[in-house]
Amino acid sequence: MNLSRRLPKTLAVTVPLAAILATAACGSGIDDKEASATPVATTAAAAAAAKAPGDQAAKGTATANRLSVGAAGTAAQAALAKCQADGLGFVTVAVVDRNGNVQAMLRGDNAAQHTVEAARQKGYTAAAFGANTSDLAGRAKGDGATVADIDGTLFLPGGVSVKAGNASIAGIGVGGAPDGMADQACAAAGLEAIAGSLR
């Protein structure tokens, strides 16, 4: 077979295909004036549309609330400030999302290394179970396996659950005070500092 006869036929198919792909990659063909005149859905409108019953696009996905970076920072600072005011500046404060990912952390002056992980685990435990760790401590007792055996959790006072409505979206954990209830009081101060911004 002669390659020179085959080449034009191949180009005839390849060139239009390349043009179609390039058009798709570069946009819809709407010029800038038309694009700027097209309304853009606001976040609230998009959220409302996603919640509409029967909306096929919304099925199969879920949106999880989490604290903003500003709220997480405010909570951490307020919790540490409370501990410092109580003479317990050697604690660590961790604000985590529901999955235990750290959003904000402050390690007080002279806070021991173990307080870093203790604060994170207390925050995660409160977030995951949707309750303060002081209330959860009883669940960690008993014969045989208990919830205390779940990796990454710590059922000691010092973690508070952060909720938007009824949903637990974050946790504030404090570790390092000689008494877990002192840790808990600091974490509660962090929650109080952002309570007005939660919905």
C-alpha cells in the first residue's frame, strides 16, 4: 500500500477531530460579551439547587460543613487565652474538622510534646462522636473491647464538639493541664468565642 495515498485520507479524519477537541477545550464558543451577561449562581442559590428533590446532579455526593480558617483560629486563641488566664499556659489547643484533620493548633509556652497529640485526639473524639469527651469517658470503660480501642481517639476530658445545627462539624481539644476538666474549660471557652457564627 502506498503511504502517500493513505496520508490525505488520514488527515481528512484527524484534522476535524483535532478542531473539535480544541473547541471543547477552549470553551463553548460564547464570546466574552455573552459570557459576562450570563448570570452566575450564588453559593446560596447553588446550595438550594443541589438540595432540590429529584436533582440528579446532587445524587451520589455530599457536602460537609467545616469551620472557616478564621473561626478555627479564633477558637484556638480563645481556648489558649483561657488556659493562660488560669495559669495553664503550658497546654496545646487543637481545632480539628470532623475527620480529625487539624485546622488550627497553638502550642503554649513550655507545652510538652505529648500535649500536641493529646489535644488533637481529644478534638477528634469530640467531633467524631458529637459530644464532649468528659461525657464520653464512661463509654470507654468495661470488660473487653470498648470505643477506647479505636485508633486516634482519646476519651479523657478536654474535647468539645462544635456543631452547626445538630451536626457535629469540628472539635476543639486541649491537652496538658493537670486536670482534664481544666482542659475542658479552656476548650469550652474556644467554642464560646465562635458560637455566634455557627449556623
